[in-house]
Amino acid sequence: MPKEKVRKEANLVLVDNCDYIVSNLNKLARLKFSGVRKSPVVALERLLRKQCPVSRPVSVRYRDLSKEDLCGRCLVFADKAGKLSRFEIEIDPKLPDLVVIDSFMHEWAHVMDYDRNGLSRKRHRQSWGVCYAQAWSSYADV
């Protein structure tokens, strides 16, 4: 798949059936898109682990999620007592780079929210939005 050229104007990206405007694409150019398509996420993961740390282990897997109609997902693991023990983020690396990056931010926000506030029936509660904004803010500050 040919690399997408990064342009300076705003682009509209479809993620999880929602439209997102990505206006500051200069920041995306800092990530190196080489080798396996997970490369942009590796640099992003390193940044988020430093800027938005969590207290439990997080592993990242790359797999085809097209059958599930997902860009990514956050799996939560708990012990027999119900105490959260670790997280796993799954990302579909076959998607366009901007979608992979946004999906990883989205899933990392879930990890942050669950780690800080526990599980909830509402997946995208207000505290998740705060975590999502913090993740993007740490990325924009680089």
C-alpha cells in the first residue's frame, strides 16, 4: 500500500462511524511510517505510556478486526475477585494511518478511564472524554 502524503489542510476522517476533523497534520509527519504498519502506533504508544501513564500492564496486539467491524478495541482483564489486573488494546493495522492513530488514542483513553475510575456500563462517559482529550493534548504538545 503506498504511503499517504501528509497535507497541511484539514482532512475529514471516518472512525467508528463518526467524522473527525484532523486539522494539524504537521504533527503526524513526525511519526515514521516504515516497516510493518504498526510503526506509527509504536512511537505513539511510547509517548502515551510516558505522558498518560496507567497503573496496570497494557499490551498491544495487531489483528484484522474487519469481521467485527471495528478499528480497535480495549479488552479488560480482572482476577476472580473482580479487581482489574491488566488491559489489552487490539488495533487493525490494515486501516489508513490516521485512523490507526486515532483508534489507538481512543482505546488508550478507555484504558486510562478504566484504570482511574473503574468499569462502567457506559463506555463513553464524561471521564472517558477527559482521558481522550488528555491523550490528544499530550500528542499535540510534542
